[in-house]
Amino acid sequence: MSHWRSLGVLLLTVWVLPGGLAGGGACAGEPGGARAATGTGASFAHDVMAVLSKAGCNMGACHGNQNGKGGLKLSLRGEDPAWDFDVLTREQAGRRTNAVEPDQSLILLKPTMQMAHEGGRRFARNSPEYAILRSWVAAGMPAELGEPRRFTALTVSPLECLLVAPADRVALRVEATFSDGSRRDVSRLAVYEPAEQIVSIDPGGMATRRSLGETTVVVRYLDRQASVRLAFVPNRPGFAWSGPPPANVIDEQVFAKLQKLQVNPSPPVNDGVFARRAYLDLLGVIPTADEARRFVADPNPAKRARLIDALLERQEFADFWALKWSDLLRNEEKTLDSKGVQNFHAWIRAGIAAGKPLDQFVRELIAARGSTYSEPAANYYRAMRDPLMRAESTAQLFLGVRLQCTKCHNHPFDRWTQNDYYSWANLFARVDYKILENRRRDTNDTHEFDGEQVVYMARQGEVKHPRTGAPLPPRFLSDAAQPLRDDQDRLEELSRWVASPDNPRFVQTQANRIWYNLMGRGVVDPIDDFRATNPPVNPGLLDALAREFVAARFDLRQMIRLVMNSQVYQLSSAPQATNRDDELNFSHASVRRLSAEQLLDSLSQATGVPLEFNGYPAGTRAGELPGVFAQRRRGTPSSPADEFLQLFGKPPRLQTCECERSNETTLNQAFVMVGGGLVKDLLARPGNRLSQLLVEQKSAAEMLGELYWATLSRAPATVELQATAAYIEQAPDRRAALEDVAWGLLNSNEFLLRQ
């Protein structure tokens, strides 16, 4: 939908994106409403506190720091107005606010740099901010003027806006609603914080493009905030949509936004790349040479859907996706011990293999108790020894809520308060342990456990609020939730509430996690940080995924089928002219390095050499490992395979977050791949794939064909075949020449990257 609106002397062409203003409103905020106080009648609660935030005075880097700055300590982001009122009016012998000589007040002299101020100039003497503060001081610093009104709601318009060049600016309008029903334009008092510096925003809310792209702007007034999604796109007068026909609801949502952005998706990948992508995403390893050849040669037009179905039933699928959940659930041997790790992993894997619905899986985890050996799900709590860790991990993992900030203060970017944190944490306060035995090797390490434990619910135990010293009633993270009664089983009630199909946070978070694992980026990203100030890049897509997940009764395989059968999943990673700069909207596949386990298992399969890990039978794949590293006797070195996994980013499983796994490249990784170590050993090992090719006395072309299919899932191109075949035929040592070729293939981007 196209709208024309005058902003000063500029005409804008705008589109309202899905989920934007109801009724297709214009991109610019409508003018009107009473303006913020600028000279008389300033309210401490609604004006002065807003100015302190606008000027950045109460930020963590300034006077909102826990220790304050320069002798002045304000509450962080204005979360405690009563404290700030006392600090400004009672301390420093009244020098901060001087009602007799208002212009001599420190809160006016310092931010205008009439006196030395380490924070620099925050506003000018002729600014509305100065007028508000001076008016309040001159009136005698009243705590409130007139009848007290509570600030109840924040409205920002537009919430989403797409501007096509040459349009380069949009006015953001911010309106506050109060308990007496009054409404007020507070655009000048609001704080504007863009996530990326592609836009600049003046004090009044005018957003001006610096460069093309998309960004989120957090708009904050007092203790409430909202987010605005802005997109600045180039003008493409001759743009013509060239995307494939949608295959399902995913394509409908993604393609609808791409068309508005005038971005075409990349074409679909060829069969070889699709097979490799599907095997890596579902099984954690590349296809064998025979599997790849057979799939590419299959003429059946439905072969991609059939391959997805077949891979979902393979045992490696349960192995690989159990690995993902073991990472998130802290399944490691120092805390759980070897038997606990084995049992916990077996329980996770069995649930995935049997198709246990994800809501049931989560309910069983949250309500778990009993022996960590006979009731494996109880290991969820064995890995988290205090109620605060349990509270933070459960919220982040299952609800996409990061509560860590609210342990010490109200959340700076989300709605949650410190009271919410301690009410939520109290749900976990009575989880306790009976340590039946502890055979830990290091008696000085109190965090190591080796032996059976029993998780149980104690009759008493509360988490106390650090400010009041008293416990808050246990309560879910919901405005509608009522505190639990003392006779209710806290974990049972919590498990039902969290994993309910009526809990949108749970449904969206888990659907988003599946999307992330297949697409490389979440619709909300980071995937466990759902908040108003981190909105989904495509709200319609997230809603569709959530609806489909509920309709599928939380069936993991069914959701994977939906995503992988979409055209969006099957797009090429090669960018085109219009989507070259797009990293957010899934217009092409994301290229990423294989994970540590994917890379090691693929190296093993490509070279035909089984892996060896300490504490496990020879031939165990990296994707099958239950824990991080098996316990070994002191002084026993790690196996080369264990060291490889650690070097390439296998997480230590000390956090409940995908962020713990690293896919970053390092110089040490390059040394291992190109210089020796494990890769060199795999290529030189007697009896490996190269040895078999030589024993079979194949021609150079046949050997090359086998190597290419085994490593890159395709046949060599003509130019590749001619050059490498000649190199092998002319080499005095055919084995050494084969090792050189295989080494080059294993170090190619085509092998190392999931494309």
C-alpha cells in the first residue's frame, strides 16, 4: 500500500509492513496531543525523571552506576523515582537544586557545561530539557503537581516503516497515557536507541537514514518501552518479482516481505547441495558417496520430500538432535558424573527417537525429581545447584526470557522487574539434593560430583529479596498469574504452565529454536531473547510457525518437515543483485562453518577412518557422544579426536545457551586442517579410503570421482578432472598424489561450509 505524506518539504513513498499499524496507517506519526512541559508546571515523576533519562544521567555508565559517579548516584534508568527525588533535593546541602537561585543549581550548571562535568554537555541552556528542570526547581522542587497521575501506557507510531529511496526520514511520535485517562505527546522526552547505526534520531524523534538497511529503534519513556522497525531500501523502478511459487505458509510469509522490500530470493539449490544440506542438518554428517550419487541420479520429482522423510527416521537423527539438547541441558561429567551423563543422554535420545512431543518433554524435565540414575530427567536440576541458576536457565531455555539483569535491578530492555525475578526464583527454592555418594577425584573442587544423588522437594525454603530481606510469593512470569499456594507442588504447577499450548512464549521460543537450527538464524535473534525491544524480523512468519507447531501437537519431526519442504529452506546461498546485502530476511541460505561434531564425523566418513575417543568404543561418532569429554585418569592425555572437538568449538556445557557453542575460525584450527595433526593422520592411515582405491587399481578419473562424491557430494567438473587426473598420472608416488588431492578437497570451502 502506498501513501504520500509531507514531512517538512520532503515527500515519502512508504509501505506498512505486516503487523504494522492497523488499517494501513501512514509511516509518519500523526501530529496532535499536548506537548511535553517546556517551562511551567513541570512534574518530577513525568518530566524531570524523563529528562534525566533523555540526557543519559541515570545510565549504567553514568550516575546510574551501582557506585554512582562524581558523588551522585541515581537509580538505574530511573527505576526508583523516590530515591532520585531525595538525592536531588536533600543531598549536597541543597546545591544540586537551588530554589532561591534556580540557575545556580548543579543539575543545570553541570549538564550545560557551565561547570566542569566529566559527562560532557548533555543539553543546552535554551533547550526544553533545561526549561523543564529550571521550572521544577523554581517551583520549589515539588514531588508532584496537582492530583497524582500514574503513567499507564506508551504508544509509539509508526511501529514499522519501510522507506524507499529517496525517502530518508520518518517522524516517530510517542504518546503517554495516564491513569486519569489523559494522553500526552512525549516525543521530545522519549529516549531513542537504534540497534544499528544506519539511522540517526534527533531529540524530537525524527529518524534520518545514514545508510540502507533495517534496524530496530528502542523507544523509552520512564519505565516503559516499545520498539520500532525501520527499513531503508533502494529504489528499484524496474523491479520484477522472480521468486518460486510458495510451497507452504513459510514461503507465503517470507516472500510477502521480500516483495515489499523489492528483494528477490536466490534460486533453489541443485540436488547435490540440497542432499548435503539435509544430511548435515538432520544427521550431523555429510552423505556417503553412494547416497549422494543415488539421490542426484533419482528422476523422481518428489525425491527431496522423500529424502527428508527417510532421514527423519534414521538413528543418526535422534543422535544429532539429542546432542543439541544435551548442550542446552548442561549434560557434562563434572557435575553429573559418567553414569548420570549416560542416563540423561539416553533419556533425551529415546524421547526424540520415539517422537515424544516437545511439550511433554519439557513438562517431564521441569517436574523431575528422584534418583539421578533411575529418573534421568532429574539431572536437569542436578546440573543447577541453586534456585537463581534454575530460575534463569528455565526462563531462558523454555520461555526465551533473559532474566539475569533483573537479579540486581529492573530489566533495562524488557518489562521484567526485580520483584518478578525473585517471585519466579522462589518457584525453585525448595529443590534440594540427597548426595548418596561422592567419589570426586579432586577433594578441593566442591563443584565436582561422582555418585548417585536424589533430587527432591523440601517442605520449606524461600528465596529472599535482597532489598527487603523477605521472600516474595512464588509466581509465574505473567501479568495474569496468581501467586501459588503453599500446598501446591511448585514444579508440577510450573511444568503445566510453561509447556502449555496457550503459553505463547513457550510455543514461539521452541518453534524459533527449530527454525534457527535449520536456517542458521532465528526469526527472533538471539533465539532465547524474546522481548519487545528485540522484535521478530518477520512477525507473520513467527506467528505462522507457532500456529503450525501447536497444530502439530509439538511434533519435532512435523515442524522440521514443514521448514525443509519450504522453498525458503531450499534456496541457494549464492546472493543475487537485489539480496546481496540481506542478512535478515531469509532471501538466501546462510553460509556457516560445520560444527565441531559435523566436521569431525564428516572427515571420518570421507576418509573411511573410524574415530577414537577416550572412554568410548572405537568407531563412536562425535555426534553420538553423551557428554563433553569422558572422565580419564589424571595424567592421561586427551585423544586427538577430543582435542579436535574442543578446538573447533564444542561447548563445555556450563551455560543454558546456544551462544556457548563457537563456530568462529581460529589460526589453530587452520594449523590442524592444513598442517598436520588429526587430518594428516586420517589421510595417511593404512586401510583408509585412499588405500582401498589404490588396492582396487582404479584409474585416476575413477579415483577422483570417488573422492569428489565422498567429500563434496558431487562429481568433479571437467576442468577439475583434467588437471587433477594429470597430476596423479604423472606423480612418481600415486599414494602421495592422492593424499594431496584429498587434502585439498578437505580444506576447500565447499567441504568446510554448510551452504
